[in-house]
Amino acid sequence: MAENTEYDLIVIGGGPAGYAGAIRAGQLGKKVACIEMERAGGTCLNWGCIPTKALLKSAELYQKIKKADTFGISVKDVTFDFAKIVERSRGVSNQMAKGIEFLFKKYKVDYIVGQARIDAPGMVSLVTGDQKGKFFKTKAILVATGCKMRKIPDLAYDGVRVMTSREALANTKQPKSIIIVGAGAIGVEFAYFFNALGTKVTLVEMLPQILPIEDDEISRTLNRAFDKQGIVSHVNTKCENFRVGKDSVKVDLVAGDKKTEVEAEVLLSAIGVTANIEGLFAANVKPELDRNYLKVGDDYQSSVKGIYGAGDIIGPPWLAHVATFEAINAVNGMFGHGKPKRVKSFPGCTYSQPQVASIGLTEKAAKDKKLDIRIGKFPFTASGKAVASAESEGFVKVISDAATGEVYGAHIIGSEATELIAEYGLAIHLEATVEEIHQTIHAHPTLGEALMEAAAATMGEAIHI
């Protein structure tokens, strides 16, 4: 890297927003650097989306092998090595991070490891790392520092008895029991993972349902599935009076006027995230913030000219695919490559078993907006492919405009839900109608037929129910 290089863009953060923004700028022929505090890929690739999916796949496969007799296959003495499961997930993360580093080289992105500080518009310095104290000039800055796990106040996180998802992903010792506080996607995925491998799981959520942002009917169905799997879920429940001992953690679960003490070997906190903004701006650089998130306009530019933001650092939804979309659009806009687009609709996915995926309005949200809607549902019990695969749990639910049939939302719980949701993402983007989905021939037998049948059910025309 040449001394006194002036960049067209410096990206701070190497996660799904940061690396995508840097690569896009490289594709546009710009001189770009990406400064990442830890490793390319950020939280998603190293401590989030990717390693958790590796863990979940191991748990899913273990459960399938245990049920091999369903398929006429005999497997005896099925065991697992928890440390190897975790080791594999770390290996997957390492492979993916190397892939990002390769792409940086391909698109001539200068990759710098260290913590960055914005000293002025167009000026960035390194406060940690091998190049500590070095200053860089740039025409534009893209802040993509993301979020970190929010912690429960006054609770000591030691990574042994009390941990966040990050410590859980590196822990090679399986706990015999665990209390998971927070039943959003992260809490639910870890609940499935640990329970599938035999850990006693207590899942606690202060809101009325697990997966609080999902359609009510979907969340109730997942709760019933978890009950059958042996996961104990408490909703409308607060955690109070945490007591961390040498060998266990105790906490009082408070639901209304009822208080119950629970004890487990480990407590996992999954109560949400908070912005990674500490130390990012010098005292004289004061962009407008909203609840500690960087506030940006339609062009992703902050209140300080030349400083942009994308991804989790600009607020919810805190999703990797949304972050990537935002960063690419921010870069396109700042370099005159079309008008930047803001996120309007996006899929949300939870990779437990059964899987949950959704896009657009829930039934409640549509009714709260006073929209005149029709709902179509199709159960996987009526899907030949699902029954043949012994994966008939769940259903597809479609919400559409009663007059025009335009799709407002889609909600899926069941096998491969996270893959299936893409069709309805495209449908909403193209303002497609349920009739158009119904009239699109879907291959038989496939799980995708359920998407077509749910659309048909909206009009009372589903064949297989």
C-alpha cells in the first residue's frame, strides 16, 4: 500500500455491509480500502449467520439419523462429538472469511486490520492494529460497523456461566442445561440446537410469543413444535434476580404475579443488539444519531457530508442481506451509478426445525392498517413431497389484497421455509398477484407447490385441500 494514498472510499467495517460496499466500489473502478477491527466477514461470517448454520446443520442431521427407521434404515449407536461440531463450524467460518479476503484482492480493495476513527470528513485514522497512528485521506467514508450483542444490565458475562451467542459459538463443552433469555431468531436457533443434542433448554421471552415479530399463527405453531421437542418456553415472562454460582445460574421467572425459580448450568443472553459506535467519531465529528444509530437520508448519507452509513449501524432490521443491499445501493448512489434504493420489503428467516421464513405484512399488521385482505393457507401435510420426505409439519400462509390479489405478505413454517420464501420476495417486488402465482406451473412433486396452492387457496381454488 502506497504512502499518502488518497482513497475514493474508505469503508469502516468488514461485515455484510462493509465488504459488499467495498467490493462494489472496486467493481466501479474506485480506489477503496476496507478497515475491519477483527476479520473480513464481520459478525455474520465469523460469529453469527454462518457458524450458527453449521451448528444447526449438525443438530438437524443428528436428529434425522436418529429417526432413520422412519425411512426403513437401521442405524445403531448414534453418537456425536460436541467439540468436533463446534470445530467444524469454526472451519466453515474460516473458509468463508478467506473467500472475502480473496475477493478483496480480486477487486483491488486494500484490506486493513485495525480499529478506525473518523477524525474529520475525509480523514480516517487507525487507533489499533499494525498501522496504529496512521492517517488516511478519502473522498467518502462508508460506516458499516454493525452491532454487538446487548447485555443484561448488572449481570457479569464471563463466557462460562453467562454468555452471549459469540461465546456460545466458541464453547466446545456442551452444557447439560441452559436458560436462554430472548426468543428472537438467535434465541430460538440456539434453543433448537442445544435441545436437539440433548441439553435441557428453558427459553424465556418477555413478549407474548416466541419470534415476536413473526405472524402470530406461525409463532404459535413453532411453540407447539418446540413443546413436542421438549423445549420449555415461557412467554410474557421477565427474568429477575440473576444469581451466578460456581456451577450454575439461577434466575426468577416472573409472569404476572407468579414467580418461579429456574436453574441451569449456563445462561445465554439473546436479548438483542446495540450499535457499534464507541470510539468511531472524534470529538469534533458529530453526525446526527437516532437511539445511538447513525441517522442517514435516502441516499444513505449522514448529516455530515461525505460520511455515509449502511447495515446494522443505521438501525433495524438487523439482517445481513438487508445490510448488503443497503451498502451496494449507498455505493452506487455516491458514485453516480443510479439512484440509491432504500429497503422496502425483506425476508426474515429463522433456521430452527421447523424453519420459519416471512416477508411483508403479517395478518395483524394488515388488519391494523385497515386493509381489506384475503388469506390463503396450505398445509405441508397435503404436499406429496413433504409427506414422502417425512417433513409434513407446518404450512404456507399468504396475505393479499381482497380486490386486486396483490401479495402483501407471505409466511412459511416448515421444511426449507428459508429457501422457499424467495419466490414471494420476488412476487412482492414485482407487485404480483396470487392469481399470477397460481397460474405459474410449479414442478411436481416439490415443496414449492405449496406456495402455488396457498395462492390458489386465497381464491378457494386449491386442489389438494
